[in-house]
Amino acid sequence: MGGSGERRGPFDRDLLRFLADLKTHNNRAWFEKNRARYERVYKQAFASFVSDFAPRLAKISPYLVADPRPSGGSVMRIFRDTRFSPDKSPYRSYTVVHFGHKDAGEGRAPGLFLYVAPDEISAGGGIWHPEPPVAAKIRTAIAKDAAGWLRATARPAFRKKFDLTGESLKRPPPGVAKDHPLLNELMRKDFVASTTIPPSEFVAPSFAETYWRVCTDVSPMLRFLCAAIGLKY
């Protein structure tokens, strides 16, 4: 990453190389041989990023949690549970940092994310696969406050930066007419906004600022979603 006087970013380019190598050599022998590398460029780097980002996160919302613990915290574990999976690969070759809502309980709630894979880096926020009662509350809120939802998700600057991703229902939900002006929004099963981050920006010294801008830009959408399901933001 350069000499001692050079400003370093939170992530080393070797993190992406490590994940690419792990995808090719997804076995315990290779991982143990590269465990020191994993500790440095993956485990320590993500823990430091989460800890360092916590003050910025608190300014976005005091209800979102930055937890640097390696197990049960904000960073997805690299070790896969293969007991009930036909894929017996022991490791994930990607990771997700998730800043979730502290009042989520056992259900799913809106939050911010950072997805890092060898060939794709993305960031954004929302709620993925909400339980049917939660999804129904969100659809009701969108139908009642269409202008509020569109202000949060349809501004030209927002749509230029973010894609609304995820699955949709095959037919309109109960009580929604086929000609409803927001039918596509009301048929969503996931309410997530995502933007792609080039690898050069991910490993840059300014990445924390880049990610901060993503979080603040998607924040109005999270505020709407939280209000829809009765959570503070």
C-alpha cells in the first residue's frame, strides 16, 4: 500500500485477491495455509472498519448498530454451515457487512449493507425478504403515502445512483387493483436500494467517505421503511 507516510484506506487490495483465491481453493488445507492472511486482510480489516464507522453511523441513526465482534456482529462469518446444504464448500468467498436496527428482535428490519465479493462490490440499504406481515405494513404505507415513498426512492439523483433490487410478487397483493399507479412498488417482496462500487474506490483511502455518502443518500428510504413498520429512526 505504499510508504509509511501514505494514507491507507480501511481495506487492502489483497482482500479482493484473497477472496478470489478462496473461491478457487475452497478447502481447509488452503485456508489453514493462508490463515495469517485471512486474519490480516479480512478479519482485522472488517472489524476495524465497523468500529471506525460507528460514530458516522450514529449520526445517520442512533438505532442502527455497528458491532465489530467476529461472531454475531455486523460482519457475516466466512465459515459456512454445511450441515443441511448440498454445497459442502466450507467457506464463503464473499462477505456482507450489515448495520441492522437494534429493535429488530427476531424479525427482519431495515438496515444498511456493504457486499464484498471478488468480482462485485455493492452497498445500500433496505429490508430483504421481510416476513409477510411486515411486507404488508410497508405496502400499506406506500399506498397511503405514495408521495413520501416517491420522495425517498424516485428522485432523479437517487435513481441515477441506486437500483431497487430484489424479487416481486407474480400477481398484485390482496386489495390492490391491477391498474394501481404504484403497482410495481406494491408488488415488491424486497425493498432494497443498491449501488455498485468500483474496486478502485473500495481500496482507496477515501472509502469510508464513499460509503458514508451511500448511507446518507439511502437514509430517507430507510426512514420511510422504519416508520412503516413502527420502528424509530
